[in-house]
Amino acid sequence: MPSTLDRVAPPLFIFIWATGYIVAKLAAPYADPLTFLSWRYAGVLVLMLGLAFVARAPWPSRREMQHLAVAGIAIQALYLGGVWVAIRQGLPAGTAALIVNLQPVLVAALAPLVGERVASRQWLGVALGLAGVILVIWHKLTLGTTFGPPLLVCVMSLLAITGGTLYQKRFVPHFDLRTGQVVQFAASLAVTLPLAWALEPMRIEWNASVLIAMAWSILVLTAGGISLMFYMLRHGRVTAVSSTMYLVPSVTSVMAWLLFGETLGAQAIAGMGVTLLGVYLVVAKKPETSA
């Protein structure tokens, strides 16, 4: 019998994860991407370290710390850093979203590596989910234009979050979310901060937009969203968890329509419906047959 958190976690995660694009749009004019992310990782590190000590949370073993660090660098430093840098270098957000949302396809293809079997019904759901995402963001794609390095960086982000998700599910599926995230964000900060120092002027203007974006990123997006993703990975199948990310562009499009007045046409709405059907086919349990 699923708990209340099991039922609430997926839609709450989708909503929180979708706000990441809104936060990026809010902060982008005033902060270099890796510099912003370095501050964000440091903030989460302080928050989780405080929570861990207050609760006297158990710390992972040295071997578990190593696995957590590898997964954290992939999921945080490489994935987020790559997406933010690619968009900052001129890759359209729609193109970036389409590339990153190939993740459920890769996860489904590689699921046997972590002992999961993907049924034909789920493969159909994966395909429908991708088709729906393309319909949602099609009007935002800039096709026929070569972006070179930013495109490669975004593909790296796709491989990083896919590999990091599977690696964590395989090697360290169970850990305390407070101490585990201390390890992961310390490792991510150790990678991101030197890159920010080497590649950026480390510009950040501490105005209202940046402060709101930073607070939301630390308290909601990272501490809340990442914790929910790890919780779902612990209690669910990696293919089903990854497929929920197909819904993120649809929710983001609705948010952008409400907050920034971006267009939301009939094609996008149809795409949302197709995506919902695809995700349902992936996550719905196969009905039991009576003897």
C-alpha cells in the first residue's frame, strides 16, 4: 500500500523541477552560470550540514561516500552546469530541453544494467512521452542552425544525468538524504567552483531577482526537488522515475505562459496530452489477472 508521500512525491517533484527553467530565466541576466551554481551548491551544503548535525543523521561509509560523490558530480555539477552554460552560450532553451528530455529513452535502454526489465507497454510510453515533448516545445526549436560547442555541452549534460541516475541506483540506492547530499554537494562544489574561477569573470549582481532565484534554488529546487528524486529512486523503478521528467516541459510552458506571457498554442496543449498518456503507460502497474 503506497504511503501518502509515495503518491504526492511524483507530481510535487514535477512542479519543483519545472521551476528550474523559470529560475534560470530570472537569474541569467545578472549572474554567470557556474558562479551562480557555486553559490547554490554552497548554500545547500550549509543547509544540509546543519540539518544533519541537528538530527544526528548517520553518515555513509567511506565507500558509500565515494559512490555518492561520483553520482553527485554527474547529477549536479555536470548536468546542471552543462545546461546552464549551453543556454548561456546561445543554445535555444527549447533545443536544450529536447536534448535533456531524451533521458528517459536512454534510461529505459540501459535499465537492464541495474536489473530492471522494460516491458513493451513501457517502451510505447517512452516513445509517446518523447513525441509529446517535441510537440510542446516545437515552436521554440531553432532548426537548421549549427551551435557547435553549446550543443555538445548539452549532450554531455544528458549523458551525465543519465549515467549519474543509473550509477546511484546501482551502487548506493539507500542513504540518509541529509548526510548524503552533504557529500554530493561538497563534491559538486569542488568541481564547479574551480571551473567558474577559470572560465568566468564570476559576475553576480545581488539584486532582488538573483536573491529570489538563489533562495528558491537552495530551499526548494535543490533541497526539495533533489531529495524527492532520490526518494523516488529509492522506492521506485528508475525507468518510471525518469519518465516523469517528460512532464517537466509541459509544466514549464504553463508557468511561462502565466508568469511571462509566453504563447501556449493548441499544438503544445495536444503535446501535453500525449506526454501524459506516455508517462501513464510507463508508470502504471500492470493489472493483476485472476486465476
